[in-house]
Amino acid sequence: MSSPVPRETAIAVADVDHHYGAGEARKQALFGNRLDVRAGEIVIMTGPSGSGKTTLLTLIGTLRSVQAGSIRLFGTELAGLSPAEQVRMRRQIGFIFQAHNLLEALTARQNVKLALELSDTPPAEHDRRADAMLEAVGLGHRLHYKPRHLSVGQRQRVAIARALVNRPRIVLADEPTAALDQESGANVVALLRRLADDQGAAVMIVTHDNRILGVADRIVNMVDGRVVSDIRIRETMLICAILKQCDVFKEMSPSDLTDVAQKMAEERFPAGAAIIRQGESGEKFYVIAAGRAEVRRTAEGSAPAVAILGAGGFFGEVALLRDQPRNATVVALEPVVAYTLAKADFLGALRTHKSFEDQISAQLFHRG
Amino acid sequence: MRTPLAWYNSIEQPRRTAAAVGGMSFALLLIFMQAGFLGAARTNVAVIYLALDFDLVIHSRAYLTLPRSEPFDRLRLNQAAVVPGVARVTRFLTDSFGWRNAASGDSAGGFMLAVPADAPVFLDPEINRQLAAVRPTLTALVDRKSRPGYGPWRVGDKAVLNGQPTLIAGSYELGMGLLTEGSVIVSDETYERLQGPWHGRIANLGLVKVAPGADVAAVADALRAKLPQDVVVATRADIIRREQNYFINVKPVGIMFQVGMVVAFAAGAAILYQILASEMNNRLGEFATLKALGYPASAIYGIGIQQGLIYALLAYGPALLLAAGFYRVARELSGFPLHLDLGRAGFVLGLALVMCAIAAVLSLWKIRRADPASLF
Ligand SMILES: Nc1ncnc2c1ncn2[C@@H]1O[C@H](COP(=O)(O)OP(=O)(O)O)[C@@H](O)[C@H]1O
Ligand SMILES: [Mg+2]
């Protein structure tokens, strides 16, 4: 049996409804929403004004109480938290608001320290940590400036430093780049990307700024209080790049490639795990994104290695095409990240793409 | 929160802080002045009693206050003198008189105090020592703290008291403050000459000193049992309290000071509330941000309370200094016993803190409206 290791789910939204007002004025803003965000992911939320993006973000951020449904942050249920527990929960979240919301009377460093003072960081470290964070957003030379002496972009970067200084595992941002020029916007987004990549933070950004779509792992579109689409952009692009390395997919048009990629799911295997076993029935097609695996075929009691597969290597197609049991075992030599395509999707892709079919036939002939 | 945010907020809004501190300072200064006058009046109204050495006092049943003390038959003093436990009974006479400066012609009013020339009943040894000097008739000791209306005079000059030339045989320091313009001390014989011979039969007060070791209350009871109903026996503390009560709670002057204090207090609290509330209002967004960062509501209320405290304490300093200055000026101009003691400084500081507490509590409800969900 394979044992996939999915990344931790940071934000799990299930069946969340939300109403504003009471009595006659009662109005539903969210309808049965579901959304999972994994650690390390950046999710961009878009949608027309009034579609409920902000409402969903404030619920996830424990700035509002969950009325119906469930929201879990790293496993902790938000529904039913007491106000004191909500306050404690907020300390684990970095908020970036459209308006910078800095404290006017405090310098950049003091603003950032305000967040540090809520953490376990020893007080002796506060100045150093605050300065390092401001350095990281390019404001090392503005430590002692008050907000009114900073440009709009600099203020927003101080706010971001404040949101990130405690290395939150969840970052929620509402239009963080709206007030920024192209370059500052790009810097901010790059900073968020680094936080997600290096520290495995889950980042949700509400934005209409399509200049920053490029950093997103996923784009979630909301309309009328519902999530209507959830596109895994970054992963899809990653899979396309890998698929392009495979001989079988080389000839596919970008749009067909994207269709295939979107149907694929990520699976992870630790070193030594058997990804498929000879003799089992085949249900999936595999493409290796990272790591190496060994193909073994049992013949007369011994199981010699017949091939080593690396990134871009694929396997599992024979059983699907011939509707036969697996003819070999594939074992991960290192931790392996693979993308899998279910049998039906694999056969569907095959049918719509002639050259793909030819390639596969050639492969089959080759592998016997 | 380690960052002293309330302090930074105060310096960041120097104009608002100055308005709060200025308004509060003024209110506190008013309270200082009213309290000062009230306290000085308390001392002032009893100034004569406070200068005399006695344990018990005998006065007429019709007695209202010392300047308006009904006289009684001096025979009562003889009756009192034989009561066991009484060491000494001194006849005390007082009435207002007219002063005219023989050299300059300045004229003014004042109180004439009279005791027998051989009775050292004053607490101030300087006065007791000089009583011998007023043994000859038509001689007097004059209060150096009498108002400038007395004109320039020196010991050895003559002054005209109630129309009769009198030798100034000595001087002392007492000060009548608001009661009247000045005072003189004479012998009982001179008093009868200056105020009219029928005073020979009366006394205004009998000052009783009990024998060493005798119980004051027991002696008072014995005196009451012995003396007819036309006189009353009171202890030193009783008569001083009665004198102060008459002035502070019955006469409009005392009531005026008290009302003034209440008004100044209310005005100070109102000013502080206004400014604190507008400060809180202007910073609602910042408070909401603090809530979003994960600060509990209590920390944010704390900022409001600290802000009030900062205003109150900043206002207290200047008010204290100004009050000390004004007290001094008033003391020098009127001889009124205005003193800035620790008790009064503490009392006004306490009032400032109460003002701050009231204003803070009233303005804190605004903070409750700071909603972090409104930031997105
Ligand atoms: N505080 C509120 N009180 C009442 N209705 C609200 C409030 N906030 C938002 N709404 C309503 O809820 C719906 C969703 O709003 P919102 O979450 O702000 O959408 P978006 O952020 O996508 O523009 C809108 O119809 C809006 O009018
Ligand atoms: Mg919105």
C-alpha cells in the first residue's frame, strides 16, 4: 500500500454560513462554504464586491465569531471559542489590512515591538528582532520614523513587518497592495511568498490586483457568498513543467497540458515505500516530480531492479491501458513527490489527444 | 504591554494634552484656592481661642460666636473659682473698637482683647511677658499683623482708641485675617475705661485652667452642676469646633468656599472627560488594531486609564506650584493664614485622581466600540 504524506492542513473551513443583522434586516452573507488551505500555500481570493470575501477572512481571523459550520486553524476549532480564547488565537495570526493601521504615536520599531510584546520573545530580544524584521522589509534606515513621516508604501511595509515578526503560521491580508505602487507591491508579495516557503505559513490574500496573481498557489473565486472555483495555479504550472519533461506529454498543447495537470493530485512517499506493487490492479498513472524510485519486476523468485526513475519519470500506464494487474513494483529510493492521474482521467486524456496515444503505444511496445 | 503607549499618545498630541492639562490645572488650582481659604478660615475664625491657654471656657447661654459674644455676670467666675479641680479662672473681655493713628490720622476697626494684667493666659510667652507693660491705664499692646489701615506706628507712639489717647506699650503678632482689621490687648481696667464703666460687672468669657492631674471632663461636670443656667461650660476642643462650624456651615462665606470647590471639581472632571473621550474616539481604529493583534480588552482599557492619569498628574504639578505662589501672595497681602501643608496637597491630589477615575470610566465605553472586524 502507498502511504501519501500530505502537507498539514492549516485552515479548514467547512459548511460555514454567516448572517448579518437581526429580524427583518437579517441578511445571509455566506452560504455553506468549504475551503482548505495547507501550510505553505498562498491562496488569493477574488470576487465581486459584496461577495463575502472579507466576511470569510474575518471569521478565519477570529475577528468575528463563527455562527454556523466549522473553522479549524491547525486543528483548533474556532466555533464556540470564548472571547479570551479568541484573543489568544489572534496572536497566532498575522493580519495585514488595506489601511496600514499603524499606531501614529509610535515609531516603526515601536509599532513592530507592540506585536513582539505579545509573544514569548524575551524582552531583551525585542529591539533586535524588530530591527531585523524591518531590515527584511527594506526599512532598516527608517527604524525611528513615525508613520506620518513615511511614504504610503513604507507604512504598509511596517504593517507587514508587524504582522510577520512573530512568524505567524497563518497570514490574512485584505487588499495589501491596493495602496502600493508596482514595485512596493511586488516586494510585499515576494515577502509573503518567502514566509510561505520558508516557514510553511498559510497565506490568504483578498485582492483585485492581478499583478500579484503569479505568487498564488491557488485562486479562489467567490460570488454571492459562495466559493465558486478553486484553481491550483502554482501546482498546475509546476505539474505542467514536469509533464513537459516526460516524453509522452511533450507534444501536447499548453491548454491540454493544463487540463491534465489540473486533474492530477500530489502524493508523497517516504524513502523505501512501495508506490505500486506488482500484481495489484492499477488505478492511477504516476509522474515523479521530485526524488528517485526504482522499478523492480519479480521473475522466478528474484526481484531485480529493471530501471531507476527520476524527476519527470512516469509509470503505471501499462496496467491502465491493458486493464491488467501491475507488472512491476516501484519503490521510492528517496522521499518522492509524485502527481497522480486517476484511470478515467488518464484514458480520457488519451482519447482526446492522438499523438499522446501514439506515444503511449510506442512506450508500451518498448516496455513489452 | 511594555510600550508606554498612553505616554507616547500624550506627547504625540501635544495640543490636546496641553488643553487637558491646562483645563485640569486650572480646576485644581481653583480647588487649591477654595480649600486654602476654607482651611485658613477654619484657623482664622478660632484665632483668638488658639492663642489662649485654657482647658475649659465659660460663656453666656446666648453665645453665638466670639465677636458676638453676649456678656454674663462676672460673679459666675468667682463661683467657678471655688469648684474643686479648678486651678485658675481668668476673666476675658472682648469687643470691637475704633482705631485712629494719632500721627497719620489713619483710622480702622479691630478687636480689643482684655485680661487682667497679672494673668498670663496667652500661649505666646512674648505676650505674657508684655502684660506687665499694660498695667498702667490707657496703655495697649498692638498687633503687628494689623492691616496697613492702621497706618505707621511704633511702640512708644500714641494711638487713639475709641476716642481716647492710649500709649502703645508693646506689640505682638496674631493677625485677625478676615475677622477684622487688627487687634489690641489691654488690661481689664483700661478696657473698662475705653469701652464704658458698666463692663466692670461683666465678662465675655471665663477661661478655666484645671489643676494638674485633674480630669477635665469631671471638672466641667462639676462646674455645670455648680453654675446657674445662664452660662455654659465648654471644653477647648468644643468651643473651637463650634466656632468653626458657625463660620463654615452657617455663615455664607464658608458655604461659598465649599460650593466653589464642588463646582471646580465638577468642571475639572468634565474637561478631563471631554478630552479623554475625544482622544479615545480618535484612536478607535488604533484600539481595534490592538485587539486584532491579540491584546485583551483589559489592556486597552488600561491605556485609557493611564491616559487620564497622565493628564491628571501633569496638571497637578503646575497647580501645586501656582497654588503655593498664590497662597504666599494672599498671605502677604491679607495676613490670612494660607498655608500649603502636606494634608491639603494630598487632598487635592486625591481629588485629581478621583476626577481622573470618573472621566476614565465615562469615556471607556467608547473603547468598547473598537471592533477589530471593522478593520478589513
Ligand atoms: N458589518 C456588516 N453588517 C451588515 N452587513 C454586512 C457587514 N459587513 C458586510 N456585510 C454584507 O455582507 C455581504 C458580504 O460583504 P463582504 O464580506 O464585505 O464582501 P467583500 O469583502 O467580498 O466585498 C455584503 O452584502 C455586505 O453588504
Ligand atoms: Mg471586502
